[in-house]
Amino acid sequence: MIKSSNGTHPYHDPGFYKKLGIRPGHTLLLSNAPPDFVDVLLPNLPERVGVQSELDAGQRADIIILWPSPEEALPTLFAILRWSIKPDGAVWAVIPKKRFARKMGIDLTFDGMQNAALPTGLVDNKTLTFSEEYYGIRYVVRIVERDRTPEGREYKLTL
């Protein structure tokens, strides 16, 4: 088991939110998060972080952390996510590590995430261990596209 300095999963570390890029005043969207992740992360968040499970039309999050399901249409999901974060925001896609994905019978891979995310203008720039079995891939908007607006795009995001 991968453990942090306090002897638990990495996300039990009070500083884990910093590695995720969560700052005071941020809007954080959690989707399909395991209950133990939520129970551990929430008390350790900085002040004034708004935690939501969905976004209203036109609202954008600073950080989205999602555990995509194998049934989701990833290209459509990433197209929505692209316009659901602020220009300098991030999407964390948390998926099983390759050896565990095979054991779980889950077909979510790094390549699959890349194939879905890159055409939307999202690029990966960091990975982070969430547990022995799961890791997250951080996607951000390409710098050259950050000044673009989602003209005519109104989404009510419920993941």
C-alpha cells in the first residue's frame, strides 16, 4: 500500500489539497468521489472553498475532480469539462492504475483519457497518486486557448 508520512493513503495527508491546486476561495466540483475521499478531503480544505456536486448553467469551477465511469462517452465528457472550468482551472481525471484496471475489468486508460481530452483543448500536465490503486491525471486548458470564450455554450453540468 502506498502511504504518506502519516501512514495512510496519500489523500489523507492534510497537504494533499495543495498538490491538487486547491486554494482559498476556489470552487471545487467533485464527481463520483468515493465517500472516504470526501470525508478526508473536506476537513482539510482551505477557507472559503465551495464544494459542489454539479454546476449551474454558465458557472465554472476552478478545480474538477472526477472518477469517470467506463460507460461514459469520454469525448463528450471532456468537451463539457473543457468549458466547465475557468481558463486557469484544472480537471483531475482519477482512474485505476493499469494493473488494477485489468483486475477490475475496467477499460479506462491514460491513452483513452488523452484521446478524449486533447481534441477539446485540454492537455495533461501532471499526475498524482491518490491511492495504491488509483492515480489522477490533471488536465488544463492550453495556454494559447485560455482567452477563448465558450460562445453560445451553456451547460448545466451534472456528472
